[in-house]
Amino acid sequence: MSKKQREKVFRVPMFRRSVFWGNLKMIGKKAVSAAVSDSDVMMDEAKRRESFEKRTDESNQRFAETFIKTLLSCKGVSKEVKTMDILRLTYICKKIFESQNRLVEIDGPVRICGDVHGQFPDLIRLFAQGGFPPDSNYLFLGDYVDRGQYNLEVILLCLSFKARYPNNFIMLRGNHEMAHINEKYGFKEEIMTRRGDFAIIIWEEFSKMMDVMPLVALVGGRILCMHGGLSQHIKSLDDLRKLKCPFNTEDDCLENDILWSDPAKVSGWQPNPRGASVVFGETEVKDMCKLLDIDLIVRGHQVVQDGYEFFAGKKLVTIFSAPHYMGTFTNSAAMCKVSAGLEVSFEVLKPEDLKVEERKMTAETTAAEMTQ
């Protein structure tokens, strides 16, 4: 492809392969556990909260650093991470999520990632490509758990980075961060299998934390990000700043639309084939961009073959960051890279050789595959 054929703004840089196992050795030869044994876990929630509230911010940062080293040492959650550690981490992050606005407003540069779905090795490869925090800022669009084999590793590593770098590592909620979904599609089952007698407590604390995760992010005032998509209930950005938290997951409401809706080749707002929320057409995307005075909508929620896929004249893009999804799809993964000047490019991780290459823009179509 000649230089004249390349997009001026939408570009993909060349990939220099990183051997992430070598990076792990540099991060810490042997993590010193800050753990409390499972037998010492306080079953009483009020007592646990009292214990955690006594910890200083500095202590929590050191704890998060130790947690990161433990997870990156690849020694496994079951043996190296104790129940009290998990409960403390969810408590720390719940407090952070509650302190942040429902619409998180940040500036570039930032890398935006879509669904990860428990694919821990691929999450590590994304960080190896984009830079481990705090070398790069990240915005994740949700669906950290379910479907994959390493849900605990994925969610705990992301939460560890969130606890250590709360303003540089942004985590939005996806539809799989809802208790009635992840109790069916793998997360709860994994906790029950791996965490023994305290599994129910752990899953319940995860659920309480997920209930207060932000739903929407705005990058540089021009790029609107969420897990699912748009809603006919959105009339202004203030509607997104006033989102309910928590909310009734069975209601027909703005919050559920943000987690569940999808773009499609339709006219207007139509019922979603998923059985939840709606689908919306190109006109609705363009009208919403004008209404909110934004340039681009970035969302996840759907498998797309190249890792990213445009819709509505490049006013919306779907990002999916789990390559070779579920071991059956042949899809690539992608990150949306937003510069300080809000220029947008894409880094594509191909499943077959883990390289990132420049992709020619294809005809715009709706996302080909839907996931529950």
C-alpha cells in the first residue's frame, strides 16, 4: 500500500516483539506475600471493613505493588494469593470507583482496550505491546471475566493496577461484570473451584465492587467510550454524569443500554437480538455525535475479525482485545491508541504470530459476531 493510500490519522505502528517472560523476571524475582492466611479471614464484613479502613494510602500502594509482582511472577492465584488479599483489593478498588464520577473524564494519551474475557496470557501480551503501567495509560471497556480460563488472574491484575495507579488505569463496567451474567458464564464457577470455603464471600465482594464501577468515559472531551453502546435516553452529557450507581439490572434504562446495546444495519432503534436493550443504526450514531458534540464513539461488546471495526462513517468503532476468542474464533485483538492531540491509531495483535501490522480499511459493516 502506497503512502498516498494510507489514512492520515488512522494508522498502525510497526510492532517490535517483546518477550514478556523476560520482563516478568525483571519485575521481581520472588514476590513477598502480604497475605493473611485463609484461616484468619474475618467472616464478618463489618470487621473486615474496620480492618481495611485502618490501612494508610501508602500501605495500600505497597500492597498493590506486591500484588502486581505476585501475579506477574506466574505462580498462580490459588497458591500465592490469599483470600484476605483478594478481599482487601476489592475493598480498595470499590472505594476508588465510588470516588470517581460515573462519567470518567480523562485526557490523552491513552490506550483503549475492549473485552479480555479471562485470557490472561493475551492481556500480558497487550501490556508488552503497549507498555506496562505506569509507562502507558489505559482505559478498559469492560468484560474482564467469563468465557476464558484465567478470569481471576485477569480481574485481579487489572484491579491491582487500578489500586496502584487510580487516575492512569481506568476500568469501565461491562455486561459480564453483572452478577446474574457471570454466575452463568464462568467467573463464579472458577471462584468456587479455586477458592474453597471462602468462595461465596469472594464472589459477593466482587459483585458489590462491580456494582459501582463507572460506565462511561470521555477522552479529551471528544471521544466517548462505553462497553455496549448508545441509548435513546441520552439527551446530553449531563445524563451520563448522572448515571445511577448501582442500578436495577432488569430495568429498561440508560444504564442497561450502555452495557448491552449494539450498532446494526437498521433504521432507528430496534429490539436487540440478544434479548436485552436495543440496536441502533448509522443515523442514530451520527445524530448522537452532533447532539453531544463529540467526534468518535469507542465501544466493545462484540467480536470483530480484525480487532477493530468502523461503523457510521468512522463515527463509531468496536474494539475487541481477546485474540483467538474462546479458542474457536480466528479473530485478531486490537487496542485503540489515542495521542495527546487526540489522533487515533490502532495496534492489532494477530493470533497466529502475535505481530502487529498495518491494516487496510475495509468496507464498513456492522460487527459480525455477538457475544452474550
